[in-house]
Amino acid sequence: MQEKVLLRYRDLSVDLKMIDNYIESGGYSTARRVFSEIAPEKVIEMVKESNLRGRGGAGFPTGLKWTFLAKNTGKPNYLLCNADESEPGTFKDRAIIENDPHQLLEGMMISAHAIGCTNAYIYIRGEFAYGAEVLKRAIAEACEKGFLGNDVFGLGRELNIHVHRGAGAYICGEETGLIESLEGKRAHPRIKPPFPAVYGVFGCPTIVNNVETLACVKHIVERGPAWFKAIGPETGPGPKLYGVSGHVRNPGVFELPMGTSLREIIEVHAGGMREGRQLKAVIPGGSSVPILRADEIDIAMDFDSVAKAGSMLGSAGIIVMDDSTDMVAALRRVSHFYHHESCGQCTPCREGTGWLEKIVTALDEGRGTEEDLRKLDNVAKGMLGTTICVLSDAAAMPVRSFLDKFGEEFRAAVRRSAGAAAA
Amino acid sequence: MRPLRRDASLETNPMSQQTTTNKATDSGPVVFRPEALAEYHEILTHYPESRAALGTVLWLAQREFGWISPAVEQYISELMGLPRAWVEGVVSFYSMYHRRPVGRSHIQVCTNLSCYLRGAEDIYGAVSKRLDIEAGETTADGKFSLERVECLGSCGTAPMLQLNDQFHENLTVEQVLDLLGKLERGEKL
Ligand SMILES: Cc1cc2nc3c(=O)[nH]c(=O)nc-3n(C[C@H](O)[C@H](O)[C@H](O)COP(=O)(O)O)c2cc1C
Ligand code: SF4
Ligand code: FES
């Protein structure tokens, strides 16, 4: 069995939530070494060298993002950990937060050192009440040990990490929505540029990174960029958390090398289909990415390969559907979600998500027409690339791909409606 | 934790030092107990501007008063020196702040895709039937309220529901009925 790094807690018999256990198993030694011996630029260099790409969805190179930070502004720099984890089908960050919180804190400490930050926040979705408590206790323990606070490792350096609990809004996961929310506002995403690295939270240079990304930073610095790069494709390597949900025998989070085949993840790690069922469709990266048919799963699950196959790795939340699935009903759930979560700032998104839900609901309830199918595609097309953030695209992409890959089921729904109307 | 340096121009107004409001709701006068007020001041130390504490202060208020009534909004706006409309705008934006009282057992069933694929509608239906309420409603005795919610990040342990702050995962209909029975009888979970 391959060694687990991000999910090390599963291989150990001790509770890594307790700081003494974490330290005993080697924890915080890398952060200590970084604070006392490694220059910030050197840490950034290592992260760049590792080719780490962000695990929050977009796959942006982490080291490169860090170099965009505005310099000599006279303002403090902020590090924000995105623990909003709300993309339907995604539940990987929670595994780290609830089981190995110090791993995240150590990754944040190293990252904060790299970008010159003295106050960092973990923005955690409101529903993760337990996770928030785990993190708060972990922070309190780290403060008590003198690893955090105003004299980090006795070196006279300052670093505080604060937990900020959201209150239920998917759009807080979008980094500028998150920033607005952290400032005590409605989470309305900002027009970019300026990007957060220049004008972020409280008007200061800000880096937003995902939980898993920050955890990876710890291991990159600990084991070296070459180690990281050797795992999976060089252009976006590393250990990766894949969350598998839906119609499989053994759903859950699996840590595997980046680029593991989707077929292997589903059939081997997640135990394959339930008794007597056949695979029908897979959404490979959270509900906003284009869906794949059963004959399209022989792909490597890394950023570039999934993009080449016409979808996206996204959050690597793999949603598996078997032949019992009604695709119209499934899309209805997805469209309802995006309508519910649109923040309402942009007309194409606010109106478009409403139309999508309305039409898909009509189709699902047997009231759909040919005209509806055309309208569905048109509305979705009009929502792409026209708005402040990409939630609009995230709502439109599933619709277009469901129609493209499973159009026959939507046409059948229309025929059934027509038949029912005639009878 | 050492307080951040605070920007004096953004400090809360003097209202934050003395609470003069004393409006009553069903749950008593809307003013933080001394313990809650101490927590409030501790919360402010986590942010460079007091307004950023609003979300966290609203959580505290919800814990203290049960829900965010108009009187609570008014109190928070005076306490923090923020316009009332600002506070209301934030409260209404986020789905977890209750703008009306909820049941003592607030049940939120996830009906998003991964849960749907694993029988979320059966779970929702069982709760709804047993309690005889639909999503958005509270039982007449105020014991239970029911909601459909979006993905709660537990898709790998679907179907699931959230009972107040607690996740209940990998559910079957029998388990849900058993859970409701325990709640009805006031038994420990
Ligand atoms: C609508 C929307 C929701 C998002 N939700 C999340 C989320 O829950 N968690 C997350 O880490 N990133 C989320 N993102 C991506 C963030 O905007 C941002 O790219 C990410 O946190 C950057 O971290 P990374 O570079 O480490 O991936 C979301 C983006 C959009 C447009
Ligand atoms: S695209 Fe939608 S969610 Fe994003 S800012 Fe515009 S209205 Fe809000
Ligand atoms: S879909 Fe229900 S928890 Fe994710």
C-alpha cells in the first residue's frame, strides 16, 4: 500500500488532533526549521519548483500566485485559508480539518512565513461547527506551546491564526466573496482586477489558498520539491485527495497519486458499482464541471488530462451515477443549487440560474416542450464568460454537458410530456 | 492571543461600552449577559476593523437569543455602531442566521445531488411525515423544525442530515425514525 501523506492519520494509531501526538510523530519540526533557518524567498522558490497547483478548483500554480503579492505597500499581508468547502460532491478538506488540524496549521505557518504574514484566517463554512472547534482547540494548543502568538518558537516573531466561521452561502468559497464576507459584508464577489494579491482583505495584499493546498506546502518543504514532483504528472504533481460519492459500494476520500485513472478510483478504491448496476455517468470535479459518460472514464485524474477530456478536475469531488439515475431529475438538483446560491449581482447569472431551474423543473415534472430544450441551451450559452465571478459558468456548464451527453433523455422527457398532454 | 493593532477610526462607537437598549422579545431582554459581552470584546480582538467581527457576533447573538429578531438586529447595530440596514443586509444574506424562531431540534436534510443519489428524498419524506411538517415549518409545540439544505460536505457519508450543530451521516429511514423518537422522548442521543 502506498504511504499516505495528507491522510496520514489513517495509518497511525494515535489521535493527531492532540498536539503532543502530532509533535511526537515529527510534527512542527518543519515549521520550526523554516522559521529559524529558511528565508521566505527560498520557501517560495521551493513551492514554485514543486509545481504545486491549487487544490481549491482552478489549479492555479501556488508559487506563482505568491509572487504576485504587491511589495512595499506599507500594509500587512494576509493569508486566508479557504475552508468553505461547499461545492456539491466535495468533502476532502473536512477530512484534514477534523482529523489532522495541526497539519493544516503547520502548512499555514510555513506559507505565512513565505509571504510575510503575521495574521492569518481560516474561513470555515458555518456548517462545519465541529471542524471549527477542532481548529480552535488546535490553535489554542499551538499558542500554548509557543508555536503561534507573538514569540513564535522563541524567535521573537509574530503569527496569529484566527478561525472565522461562515454562515451558509456557497459564494463565500469564491475568493473575493470570501474576502467580502470576512470583512463583515454580504459575500458579493469583487470585479477583478485588482486581484487579492494586490488589494485583498482590509485593502491589503492577500493570498487565498485551499486547505489541501496549504497542507501540501508543509510536505513540499519537509520532503523537498523533487519528492513532490515525482508523484504524478510533472506539470501538476503531488498526492491528491479524491472524494467519491454517489452510486459506488465504498464512497469516501482517497489519497492517491495525482493522475490516478478515474476508472481505477471508481472500480478499485471506491469498490465499483452496487450489486447488479452499471455505470452511467460521472461528474469528476464537483457539481459545476461537465459530466462524463461511462465510456469516458479511462482518463488520468490530473488538471491537464481532465481538461483535455472536456471536463475539469475542479475540486476532485467525483460523483458517480449508475443506470438507475434519471438524468433530468439529477440536473434539476444541480440547477436548483446554483439558482439558490447566485449572489444576484449580475443579471445573466441571477436571471439565468432562475431560468435554468425553471425549465429543468418543467422537464422533470412532465411539462417540458421542444421550445424549452432550445431555450435551455440558449440561456446556458448566454451565461458563459459574462459575469463578475464564474458561478454563472458553473451553473451553465453542467446544463450544456448534460444536454450534450444525455440529450436523448431530455428529448424523451419532452415526448412523454407531449404524450401526456395529448391523452 | 495577542490583539491585533486596531484602527482607531474604525473603532465601535461609545454604544459598545454601555448597553442602553432593553427591548424585550419572547426570550427576554435583548442585551448580552456579562459573559456574552466579554466574549464579544474578545471577538473584536481577532479583527483589525470591528465591522469584520459582525458575522461572528451574529453567531454569538444567535446562541444567546435563539434567533436574530428585529430587536436583536437593532441591538447589534447599536452595539457595533453599524447602520441597522447593514446588519439586516448581512443577516438576510446568509442562510444559517435564523430570522424567525426555529424548533429546539432544527433538522436540515441535505437533498443535493450526492445525497439525492443515495436516498435523501426518503429521509426527507420520513421526517416530514413523522413530524407532519414541510420544509420551512416548525411543529406547533415548537419542538421541531425542518429544512431542505444544500450540500453539507458529507457526500461520502450520504444521505445525511444536520440536527442543530450535529451531523448525522450514513442514514437509513429506520435510523432517522429512531433518532426522532429519541428526540421526542427527550432521550440522550
Ligand atoms: C463559486 C465558487 C466557489 C468556490 N468554492 C471554493 C471552496 O469552497 N473552496 C476552495 O478552496 N475554493 C473554492 N473556490 C475557488 C477559490 O475562488 C480560489 O480559487 C481558491 O480558494 C484558491 O485556492 P488554491 O489556489 O489553493 O486552489 C470557489 C470558486 C468559485 C468561483
Ligand atoms: S456570477 Fe453570479 S454569483 Fe458571481 S458575482 Fe455574478 S451574480 Fe454573483
Ligand atoms: S450532497 Fe449531501 S452532503 Fe454533499
